[in-house]
Amino acid sequence: EDNATLLRADVERAEAGKRSADEALEVAKRDHVELEGRVAAARSEAEERRRAAAEAQKQFAAETDGIEALSTAAAVFADSLRDYADAWARGLTECTHGCPAAPAQAAATASASASGPRPRSSTPPR
């Protein structure tokens, strides 16, 4: 009878251990499923962020190209404007230092000075 009692106690301990192991297994399974879901969500988010980063890089490259084109155009415009101003200044200084006027130009100058000052044109000279 003592032996049977000991065996029943061993069986009860074994069953209690089995129940604990089963509960731990269920908790581990739930945790595993939850972690798999989180991993899938993280992968999806990472992929979306990679796509967004690639799109941002493309947009940045396009804007950079536009800025470079604008900078180049501005430099060309500034050079052209500088050349125009230099040519205009050379022409002005040459004419103030005794620029010989052509006969037609002399006649136009004489008639202009006789009739008074002419109104300025609203368009700049070319």
C-alpha cells in the first residue's frame, strides 16, 4: 500500500508536470505566432520605407538636375549681360572721345538737336 501511494504521488506529479509543460507550450505557441506577425509587419514596413527612400532619391536627383540647369542658364545669362554691358560701355566711351559720325548719323543728330530731346523708347536697345 505504501508503494501504491508513492506511485500515485509520482503519477500526480507527472500529470502536474505535463499540465505545466502543456501550458508553457501553448504560451510559447501564442508568442511564436505573435512574433511571426510582428516580423511580417516589420518586413512590410521596411519594404515600404525602401520604396519611399528610392522615390525620394529619384526626386532629389531630378531637383538637383533642375538646379544645375538653372545655375548653368543663370551663368550664361550673366555672361551675356556682362558682354552686352561691356560692349555698350565701349561704344559709349568711344563716342564720347570723338567718335566720327557717319553722314546719315550726323544729319539725324543735327535734326534731333534742332527739334529738342526725343522721348525715350520703352524697349531697351538691342
